[in-house]
Amino acid sequence: MSELLEVRGLKIEAKKEDGTPIPIVKGVDFVVKAGQVVALIGESGSGKTTISLAALAYTRPGLEFCGGEVCLHGEDILTMPPLGQRNLRGNRVAYLAQSAAATFNPAITIGEQVTESAVLHGVLTQEEANIRAIELYGALELPDPELLGRRYPHQVSGGQLQRLMAAMALIGKPDLLVLDEPTTALDVTTQIEVLKAFKKVINEEGSAAIYVTHDLAVVAQVADHIVVLYSGEVQEQGSVEQIINNPQHPYTKRLMAAVKPKPTVDLASDAVDARHDREHDNVRVENMTAGYGGIIDGKPAITVLRDIDMSVENGHVVGVIGESGCGKSTLARVIAGLLAPAQGSISLDGKILPGNMLSRSRSELQKLQFVYQMADTALNPRQLIGDILGRPLQFYHGITGKENRRRVNELLELVELPIDFAERYQTELSGGQKQRVNLARALAAEPEVLLCDEVTSALDSIVSSNVIKLLSKLRDKTGVSFMFISHDLSTVASFADEIVVLYAGRVVEQGPVAKILAPPFHPYTRLLISSVPELRIGWLEETMGKREMAVGIARGVEITEVGCPFYNRCPMAIEGTCNLDTAPVHEPSSGHLIACHCSLEDIIAVEHETQQILKGFEGIGDKVDINPTGKAAVLTQEHF
Amino acid sequence: MQRMVINRILIGIVTLFVVSILVFVGTSILPGDVAEIVLGQAATPESLAAYRAERGLDQPLYIQFISWLQGMATGDLGISKAGGATISSLIDGRLGNTMYLAAIVAVISVPLSIALGLLAAMYPGTWIDRVLTFGTLSLISVPEFFIATFMVLILAVNLHWLPAISRISPDATFLEEMRGLAMPLITLIIVVSAQMIRMTRAGILNVMNSPYIEMAILKGVPRKRIILRHAFFNAIGPIVNVVALNLAYLVSGVVVVETIFAYPGLAKLMIDGVQTRDLPLVQACAMIFCGTYVVLIILADVAAILSNPRLRNPK
């Protein structure tokens, strides 16, 4: 009997404008057995999405099949007539895309989109399809299954849309699912919930799947078989145990090495040095409330940030972490003066700054520089890199002519780019190179503080770990302070001295990295840390079994006017207190602040449970000895 | 959403007010004094003064404007200086004629061009698309008087199939009427359709690059359904705007066509008004044209709002 899907010698080419072919996929072979999940892993540009789409006999415009075969139940689908291919798509093979927000048609109700393929292919009648859709919504743990179908995509959250896409794929009971980075765009706590739902449904429906991702930790949770791709060629393939525990090919080893390290504490760093005197503050945010819309009585129409107190010390890196929508970027915008705060103040070197950047002086502007997430949109595609870097030199420092060119070259060297890049346009650069230019542009102003907003989020793991290395070097060389915003705890932990944890517009915990990553935790920080996938088979099941995960994952963020914002997801919530009063701030050790209603003793008591999670954090386990009082041994050494 | 619709309507009213100022000031600064033109040879200082007093022309400009605006709002468009008939009675029949022609053109050209635009978008790069693109591009570039004259030359002068002039007599049968109107109709349909076809095609193809269209392909949805169900509703916004602009053009921009075929429409009346310095008539026509534009653009905006589920169903 033939296998479910056999890919043999698959070749796909793109055509240049002059007609010369560029090979994209160069002869790939692999097999998907019934009921098996096969992961295709590799960096962007490795051809993994292109290969996965071949399972639906589809190529993106501009690409074409030019060799090999893709057999579904022994029948080559690449040579099928178009009608046959159409009958196969959405019926026997279904596709789940990376961004559900872009993949759902904004003008059509969810119900119609979910049931469409099954009804069109004649698998189910509209009534049967509606019933099955409601069953699937229930199985995927979506709220209000009965009414969900009548809503439009913009009326549900991103994590819900991602699960709805799974319902859309599963509606016609396909033999094979193709999942293209289905959790990459999600927050960690959302990712774990979606992963759990996918895994459960795949098991229950008994369908096979091709799972495309660059994230090895995710692969370890869902896959049976792994195919490692680089530049359109298979480097290595084998069972998940073999690839994860015993990789053979050098490229696989490199990929494993670039897996973001678990949030770890490095005792050698001066992070534990918790001096908090205002003399050393570069930027200080005091009692700041900000939001969008008109401000009435110091309250904006939509409040995004509430009572924020934080500071960036001279030469330090402050990581700001939180899920999408928690107000991280708004915080950076307020500090940069792009959005005036409704209450509170921003000061720079002890001097209060005007809220609006238009009223700030040129030297105040020069000292605070913003680095945007998307270098593509931040850099003018019609200007030479040399001009982009030369402009701030001239604007802030009046440097022109030869001296300007010399400084541009210095900047390029600083960010480890060849100096002839000055004569190029940003469109000729790779994503990582653009981000380096983006950094160089900010550094050209010779700022005191760099505000980096998700600067590595759009990059591959290998590229992004290189950018982080560069950032650390820049800090040592230039002495610049950083505010480093990210939704990715591992990235922040690897680079920051202090961490500020934001939740629904409020600071729930802040302090030196070592203290944030070690108990006692704010319940939200604990959820966040536990949600980071580990490169370990069976981690998902283990984690989902925990009490705080069950509560935290099931509910979404609610922005509240009063009380603790984390109330509805907190396993330790005290009704009548947490939902009504603002949480008091505990200071378990100098500079480490936790905003929680529970007493420190209670928070520490739950740490017994947490220790289990921490066993997974080998980095911490090695370095920080946790004793039952909840104080890390490090602190004891430091203070006594 | 209601607020957005009301907002659009209020903006429309403000626009009309601003336009009325421009029209009034614009016609007032035209050279020549109305009283002198009307009285002509009979003008003596006394008769001029008497005429001005009678018409309120000795009042300051803003008082004249307010009384003129009041008249406009209540349907009293003033009295024509040529012959002294009320302007409403002059416009009445002409407006009907123009609307009649515009309505027939709209009923034929809007569905036709959207259908052809969809057809071109459904098979991009095929011969159907190429023929439509070539045809519409050629027709957009050719001025309408050329199309009209060319048609007169072929259909009326050479072949004698159709009358060269489109005067409608009240006792003509429907068939005779259509024969008379055939050439202006065809000319206008060609002129307005070309642009609408191109915009429909471009609007749809723009949406066709979205990830949700790729998703529809990967769900095995047939191309026809992808265009009609998945792409069209997301392209409505730009399409209705082009449709509205072209319909407004049918009311106000058809001077050339009306002149060539001697069709008694509103645009031709306005040109005659300009020639005879009949300023109240010119003002009234200008306001009708602007009003048509404003109303159609508001309708297009409202249609675009209604077609967007984000605005129709807030969270």
C-alpha cells in the first residue's frame, strides 16, 4: 500500500525577469505516513513554505514546478488537471496559514468561511457543516460556539482566529493538514493554548500533518518526524528523538545552537548590583498615565498605561516585556515624546522633559533615539544608506562633507557592515543587515538612551541572536543605555540588566534580571516564564498539567479600571480584593518590586510548585539554588 | 456607524455651502454689469438705478448672497434676464431631459462595466483581458467629441441609419425616441464605461493579492466564486467611488455631447446662459451640478461604509 504523501525529487524554480531560472527547491524527498506529524524546519528562504504548498499542488505566483512528483495515496497531484487539484484542496489536504488575521476575509462571516470548503466540495450540506463547525469550536475550546459563526473576523481575538483557522481546515475531515508557522505570530501564553488545541484535535481526528516552523522547541512538542531544510535542500531527516537529542548534520547543530536559551541568570554580570539612586538615572518615568483620545481630567479616552514608575539607569539595559496590547510600544512612544502623557512625568538626566516632542529641544531629542521593529518601513527605500546615516550627523552635530562620510563609515564598521554599503539602498540588504543600518542610524545621533521596539521580532533565530550579540557589544563600546522592548522573555533575559514586566498597561513586577527570573514571582511572570516552550519532548503535556497554566491560559487579557489587571487569569486571585483595589507593592529585596495582593509568604508558598517548572530551566537550576524561603541563594551571598 | 453616515451628510452640506459661496462670488466678479446688459441701449443713469433697486443689486454683496441662498433653498431660483421667464420653468424640462439620458446610460453602463471589469479580473493576461484593456485604454484616450463626430459621420451621414440630431418631440413613440437618443447614449456609455471597467479590474486584482484570496484558492474555491464572493465585497469602496464620479459626470459634464447632438439638456442650457450673460441661470445650473456631485459622493461613501463589516458591526 502506498504512503499517504510521498514527495520525490521535488524541484521548484522561480524565473528572473530575463527568463533565467532560479532554483528554489532542489530535489526534496520525504514521506508523510497516515497519522504522522512531519515537521519541516529551516530559516526563512529555506523553501519550507514552498515545499509545504506543493502538498496542495500549489505554487505562489512567479514559481513553478519543474521536476519530481508529489503523490497523495500514490497519485501524482502535480500532473492532475486543474479541476482535480481544486477538488483536492480544502477537501483531502487542508492548509493553515501563519497569520490568521490576514487569512480570514474581513467581509465574510466566520461561519461561512469555516464551512465553505466542505459545502463546496459536497462533503457536507450547509446544515451538517454548521453542526460540525459548532462541534469543532467546542473541541478547540472557543467561547460561545453557537454564536461564533455569525461574527466577523475582526470581532474575535488573534488566538481565537488562529484556532478558527484550524476549524476551517478540519471541517471536511482532510487526510492531511499543512500548518505553516501557525503559532509564530502569537504571544507565548497564546501559543501554548493554540498548540494544545492543535495537538488535541490532530490526535482526535487522526489526520496526518506537515508542520512548517523555524522554532525547534515547538517542533519538539508536536512532531513525529523532522525534515531539516536549508536553501531548498534536505540537510537531515529523522525521528523527532533522533534530531532533537542527537543531531548529526552541522546545520542542524547550528540551528539547535541558535535556539534562544531559556531565560537564564548569569551571576558574573553586574545585574544583581541593585543601586537605585536617582543620580544614575538616564530616563525616569514617574507616576505616568497615558492613552489615546482626548484627555479629560487627566484621563485619556482609552487608557493604555496606568501609573507607570520605572527608570533606565546610566549604561544599563532595561527589558520591557509583556504580551501584545499590554502597552510596551506605547511606553516607548511616550518616552520618545511621540505621545504626550496624560499624567505624570518623563525626565532625562534629572530634568523633566516636555511631554510632546515638538516642545523638546534638539539636544533632548538627540539624547533619546528610537529604533523601530520594521527596518523595511523605517528606512527610506529611495535614499542611499550613506544619506540615511549622514542625515542625523548633520542634523544633530552639524557634521558635513568629508567628515560626515568618515563618520558614516565608522558607524557602518560599528554595526559590522562593510563600508561600501553606504552606496547601496536598503532594498538590496537582507533583513538582518537592514536592522543593523537601523541601529546605526539611531547611533549616529550619539544618544544616551536607545529605545528599541521589538528590534529582533521580525528576524530569524540565527540572525536575531547575531543582532543581540551586536547590541551587547554596542553597549560595551558606546556606553549607551537601552530600553529593550520585546514579547520574547528569552531574548530580553539574554541581554537586559533589569526587567519591567507589563500587564494590561500596568507594571506588575520589576527588578534586576536575576530577581525577576528567580522566585518569588508575580503570578503573571510565572505564567509567562512557564509558557516559553522548551526544547524537550513532552514539555507541553507536563506544563499544561499545572494549575496556574490551566487558569491563565483559558482566559484573555482584560483591561480593567480598578483592581489588579491579572485578576481574571490569576490562580491566587482573592475575590473582593484583587478585583476592587489596586495591588500593593512588595519589595522582597532591594530594587525588586512585585505588585500583588497576596502576601509575600503566600507568593513564596506557591514556589514549591514552581520549583518543578524551574527544573526545566537548567540554566537557573545550575546557578541559582532555590531554598524554601523563596530567596535565591545568590541574594544571600550578595548581602551577607 | 450611524455617526459616520451623519458625519458624511453634514460634511456634504458644508461642502454645498462653500460651493455656493464660490459660485456666487465667481459669477459676481464676471465682467459686465447686469443692469447695463439688460437695459442695453435704453440705459440711462436713472433707469439703471431703478433696475438695480428693483433687483436688489444696490445692496452689499453678502446681503445679495443671503437672499439668493434663501431663494435657492426654497426653490425660488430667480428670474431669467433673457425673456423674463422664471429660471425654474427654464430648468424644469431641461433637467428632466438630462436626467432621462443619464438614467438610461447609468442603467446600461454600470452593470455592463462592472461585469466586464470582473471578467477581465477573472482571466488576467488572457485574450479577453487584453482585448478589454486595449479597448478601454483606447477609448479613455480618445476625446468624446471625436467619438461623437465619428459616429455622426458613419451612422448618420454615410449610412443614414440614425438621425444626426436628438431633438425629442413630445408625440414620438418610444422606438422613435430611442432612435433619436441612440448616438448620444452610445457615446456616453463608451465614455463612462471605459473608466469604470478599468477601475473594477484594478480594484479586484488589488484584492486578489491578499492572503485571504490565497487561502480561498487553497480551500479549493472556484475562481468565479473567489472573484464574486471573496474579492468583490472587499473592492466595493473604490469601485462605488468611480461609479459615483462617472454618474455625476453624466449630469454635468455632457456639454460636448449635448452640443454635438443638439440635445436639449441642462448643460447646454448653462452654456447658453453664459453666452447671454444670464447670470441667475448660470448660478442655478452650477448649484444643481455641484449638488449632484455632492449627493452622489455621499451615496458612494455611505455604500463603502455599509460594505465594510468592521464599520457595520463594531466589536
